[in-house]
Amino acid sequence: MNKTTELLDNAININRLIWIMNDEDADVLFNIAKRHLQLAKEALDRTCTAERKTAIQGEIERLRTERDSLIKKYAQ
């Protein structure tokens, strides 16, 4: 089980999170997910270079950290 799954399972139900999250944070969470998907799609492209894939991995990790921090805010 990954860190985020544990965080959600142990701290807060995702459906509850959607209801209690303020609009600004919900927008941020949506934009994080949207950007993550864009990056994953780019990384799967055959023309994506190894260097770009490495940069994408770093950006996705940053997004995950930002997402986890946002979720933790509501888990308390």
C-alpha cells in the first residue's frame, strides 16, 4: 500500500474530503490531479526523452507531496 492510500484510509474518507474541503483547496487538488495526468501522458509518449522523463518524475513527486500536504490539512 502506498503512502497516499494509507493516508486516505487511516485519516479521512475521500468522499468526506470532497464535502469538507473548501472550494479553493478543491480547485488546487483538481489542478494537481490534472497536471499529474498530463505529465503521465507525456511520459508515455514514445518521443519523450529519458531526460524529460526524469524531470517528469521529479515534478510528479512534487505534486504528490503537495497533494498529501493538502489532504493532511483536512485529516486533523
